[in-house]
Amino acid sequence: MPRRTDIRKIIVIGSGPIVIGQACEFDYSGTQACTVLRREGYEVCLVNPNPATIMTDPGFADRTYIEPLTPASVLQVLGRERPDALLPTLGGQTGLNVSVALAESGDLDRLGIRMLGASLEAIHKAEDRSGFQRAMVDAGLDVPRSGIARSV
């Protein structure tokens, strides 16, 4: 994929605190993404509330914000940095939730920030388990039989 010349600065949402079964894979992929984006000449700013992750080491981003992963705190960083794009897909569920909230509130459009890696529509489709299953079946893919448990 050729380098996009319409993007200069990218905010990467990190994975936050490591929880058993979540986050270390996002920390690893996030460090790789930051490394590649910087190598390609993009300015990279990272928002990650966990100072103990590898991702927050000084060499991975041009600037790192150790801030809570909430729409309000990320919006403050976006307002200060004025990036061209936001990369939410490396922050796990929390990163996606924050990015969806910022998109749905109109803040990303107001600031002229594009989401990279996944559109709002794609995130919604992936979050809707039944809708996701229908999309896979419509695409001709096999999916496991499943149902929704409404009680135990």
C-alpha cells in the first residue's frame, strides 16, 4: 500500500492496563504499528494510560500521553495535537469504544480527523454479533451454529 500523503500526524490509541487475556497482544501490535508509521515518515502521538507497557517507551512515538482512555481525555489530546487521523484498532475494546464515542458525537468530523484501520460502520457491524454472523453468511463463509442464551 503506498504512503498516504494526505496524512501527516496520527494519534494511536494504546491498549491500557494489561488484563489477563487482553492487552499484551495489542501492546505488541501497537509497538510494531508505531515503529512502521514513524519509519514511513508519519508523526505518531500515542495515548495510553499504562506507563508500564513497551508501547510507551520513548522510542516508539514522537509524543506519548499517559491519560485515561475516555472520550473526554482523548478529545483533549486530539484538540491539542490536531492530528489528521486516529488509529483505534490497536487499543482493544476500550480503544474502539472511545473512538466510536468520538465519531458518534461528531468530534472527529468537527476536528477533521479520519479513523484509520476500521470505519465506524465496520466497527458497528463487528460489534453486532447477529449482524456479523449474517454478513459472514452473506459472504458465503461457514460459521458455527450458534444462538443467544437469554437465561440460565
